[in-house]
Amino acid sequence: MGKINWAQKLTSRKFWLAVAAFIVGVLALFGADANTTQQVSGVILSLGAVIAYIAGEGYVDGQAASGEQKTE
């Protein structure tokens, strides 16, 4: 089995939806109310968006820095 590319996983919307679905399922199992599960899933999906943005900006900045170093 190959290595897991965590950078790609953490920027995947499918990954964050799967994490949210799992946690909401666990909350439902333990009897959490609908408001709590909705808030928790919102936080998880927001966290995924923030991580994807940070990773994307880091990638763009890294590419820009690589391009600047090659031209000098």
C-alpha cells in the first residue's frame, strides 16, 4: 500500500464531508440534539475550508518563490 498524501487529503472537500458525517453520526448515537450536530458539522466544514485556503496559498507562494530563484 502506498504512502498517504496528507496535504492532498486535508485540502479535499470530500475528506472533510466524510469527517463531518462520521462525527455527526457519533453525536447522533450518543443522543446529541439537532442543533448541536448542526453546529459541530458547520465548525468541521469551516475548518476544512480554512486548511484548504492556507495550503493553497502556501503552494502558490512556494511556486512564486521557486520561480524567482530560477531566474536569478
